[in-house]
Amino acid sequence: MGKLFYIMGKSASGKDTLYRILAGDQSLGLRLVIPYTTRPVRQGEREGETYHFVDKVRLDEMRAQGRVIESRCYHTVHGDWYYFTADDGQIDLSAGDYLMIGTLESYEKTREYLGKDRVIPIYVEVEDGERLQRALNRERIQKEPKYQEMCRRFLADAEDFNEGQLERLEISRKFCNDMMERCLAEIRAFITDCS
């Protein structure tokens, strides 16, 4: 039976970069789970690559069919945007291993849906001072830096990923991303050992 390896971590921990590299690593043979969103397509995005783009009506239909594994709503200045994972045939654990990225909340719901022994957490962490510096450096190069939002996310992560939450979900193995290559090597070895 295959496993779903679930990458998560606080903002600016490097989880997106790690995800992209692992997703492209043919030696691991991981299949990707593409989540859904109701937000508009951004420049450079294509349907079915980063997300499946649907409207709220389609989300409600999938909910009514019992096909929504987990969902989150973000209240934006443009209205409510939903992000969700669906039982749409993408995940067939009898066919192999998968890779997914998400939040602690989405990990918990996915684990409840698929089974605790089938969803394997890959929790990425970085020392808070380094993480804050990375976030600041990333924000500075934006055309319109949003420092308040950066600070809000930093503080929210402290609550969302507190030690009590990690313990409750039995996430004890953590991958320190202070050196990307070493972190990648550790994650690759972990995935190989668990497969």
C-alpha cells in the first residue's frame, strides 16, 4: 500500500522549494496531488498544474457528493477564496506513493480521511529569526511589499504550528531547513525508508 507524503511548515521555511524539488525527483517516483481553489487564475498559472480552478458552485456540488477531503476559506478583499482537496480519483494508494503540500489543518483532515498510517508528515522548520529574515528579504523584492501581512502570517504560524498542535497530531520528526541540500538528503532518505 502506498503512502501520501505531506509537506508542511511555517511561512518562509522553504517548504515550497523543497516540494518543487521533490516533485521533480524522478528517482522517488512520487505522484502529485493537485488541490483545488476558487480564486482566480494568476498570470503564468495553468489549470491542473498548481491548482484545479473551479467556482463555488462546483465546490458545493463536490461537497454534496461527499468528495471534499478538506477545505479552507480565506476572507480576502476580493471575497471568500476556498482551497480544498477532493476525492476525485487522483489518489490511488494501491498504485504508489504521493506527494502533497498544505497546512497543518489540511494535513489533519487528509489523515482522517485516508487513514493515519497512510499519510506521512514531513514537517519543515527553520529557526524563527532566520525565518523572519527570509520572509523580510522575500517581501522587500516585491513590487508592492505587504509587510503587515507578512507579520500577520509570522505571528499566526506561531499559534497554528505550536508544539501542542504538533504533539496532538503525533508529529515528532522535524526536518531543519537551515541548509537546503542537507535537508533534501534527509527528506529523500526518509521517504525511501517509509516507502
